[in-house]
Amino acid sequence: QAKARGRNGFSFYAPSMTGEGVERLRLETFLRRSIEKDEIFLNYQPQVEIDTGRLVGVEALVRWNHPELGLIPPIRFIPLAEDTGFINQLGKWVLHEACRQMVRWQDAGLHVPKIAVNLSAKQFERGSIVNMVADILRDTGLEPQRLQLEVTESVIMNTGDAMVFINDLHSIGVALAIDDFGTGYSSLAYLKQLPVQTLKIDRSFIKDISTDVNDEAIAIAIIQLGKSMNLSVIAEGVETEEQAAFLLRHGCNLAQGYFYSRPVAADDMLVRWKK
Ligand code: C2E
Ligand code: MG
Ligand code: MG
Ligand code: MG
């Protein structure tokens, strides 16, 4: 029943291992080499102001295209990367690439006000996440205020020093958003103490916003909470005009979702948004 993983990700398995386990191991092996093999890239999903349609930012979303397995969605490889520790390398690559891309767009004549990058809990456990971010900002020349890091409620609540790191990140000028807001267990007391600028309403509440009274109530409550705490609120997963209209009517003027744009390649941002 030997199933151990060494510090450098080396693993071995007993013959009794299930097919699923073998598949996972294969994926792990491929994943570890994905960056050096140039299989990892980013897509960018626009964030817009509902009433004007203006571009206010983008969210960077990681993609893995394996030559044999094809495009593998992040929900399949992020957890794997977290389990194996590869997330540290991957997260750093993502952050660097995202910041670099902001500068490339600028040079190409497109001003994207802000880029949001997802952070996973494991990236906090290492400590010194602040140094990594500061190095990348210095290296790329991106202004810290134009970088927004997204963390979920569970990252904040379950990571020992998350509060410390978040305060450190704030002190170097980086913005912070709480992702999938409302789905984790959140403590409003924490919210009050944290230097957070943005709440992202999880898309599960947006989906049936105009038909499900509970979702409607939750969305409105989050918008109100944001307002009274002076935070900006953005809705995720906006797919229809009705959802956008509902949000606007209830005081949320920021949205991200297929109604505006799917996540796209860097160059496609120029096609659609460069004036
Ligand atoms: P997330 O951060 O909440 O990102 C939003 C997800 O919703 C993205 O899925 C996006 O493609 C999808 N989405 C956006 N608009 C719509 C819509 O209108 N309808 C529907 N059905 N979906 C929409 P994606 O790219 O598959 O990413 C899934 C999750 O994987 C992300 O959720 C995030 O938690 C994680 N992830 C993605 N990139 C990274 C990364 O670079 N680092 C880390 N740590 N996690 C990442
Ligand atoms: Mg996100
Ligand atoms: Mg989200
Ligand atoms: Mg999510």
C-alpha cells in the first residue's frame, strides 16, 4: 500500500492502485513538465461597467493544453497542482505572465486598467508571497494598484497567516478581491479588518437571479453589504441581459461573464477593445 510522495514530487504506487489513481499519477507527471514544455498559457476575461460597457479590468485564467490530452480545465489541474506543491511554481508563472501581458497591451495601445489574478491557499503557506509579488512588479514595471489578487473566503479563514500576508500585500499597494463571495464560510468580522477593495458575487447566485427568490435575496444582500462597507462589488457569471439589468437596478454596476465575453487569448483583447 505504499503511496508516498517525496519532497520533489516523486511518487510510487502499489499494483492495487485503481485506474483513477494511475490516471492521476500520469497527469501529475505531465503537469510537472507543463511549464517548461510551453503548454501553460493564460486567457483573459473582461470585466465591464454595466451601464457604459467600458472595460474596467480583466481576470487572468490559467489554461493547460497537453499535446495528447488536449485542453485540461483548471478545476482538474489546480487541485492536483496544490496537492503536489507545483502550485507555487505555477502561481508564480501565472502572476509574472499576467503582469507582463499588461505591459504588452499598453505597448500595443490598449490600456487595461486592472488585472485580477487568482491565488490559491497553498501559495500562502510558503510565506514570503509578498516578496514574490514585489519582485514581479519590479521586474515587469506594472504599477501595484493595477494588480488585484483574488482569494476565496476559505483561503482567508483557513490559512494561518493569511491576514498577515494580505496586510503585507496591501502595504505594497496591491489590491485584493474576495472571490466566489458567499459560497465559503465568511466571517464578516474578518471582512471588516481586511484591506479588501472588492467582493465578487459567486456565479451560482447570479445564474437564477431573476427567478429564484433566495438567489435574488443573497445577491441584493451582498450588493448592500459592499455598499455599506465601501467596497466595490462585481458579479461573476453574467450570461444574460436580464441578469445585467437586474444587477444594475440593484446598484451593482460591474460584471464579468459570457454575456460580455468569454475568457480570450491576449491578442483577441486587442481586436475587441483597442480603440
Ligand atoms: P474563478 O476564479 O471563480 O473564475 C471564474 C470562472 O468562471 C472561470 O472558469 C470562467 O471561465 C468562468 N466563467 C466566467 N464567466 C462565466 C459565465 O458567464 N458562465 C459560466 N458558466 N462560467 C463563467 P475557469 O477559467 O474554468 O476557472 C475555474 C476556476 O479555476 C477559477 O474560478 C479559479 O478558482 C481557478 N483558476 C483559474 N485560473 C487560476 C490560476 O491562475 N490560479 C489559481 N490558483 N486558480 C485558478
Ligand atoms: Mg477568480
Ligand atoms: Mg470566482
Ligand atoms: Mg470559482
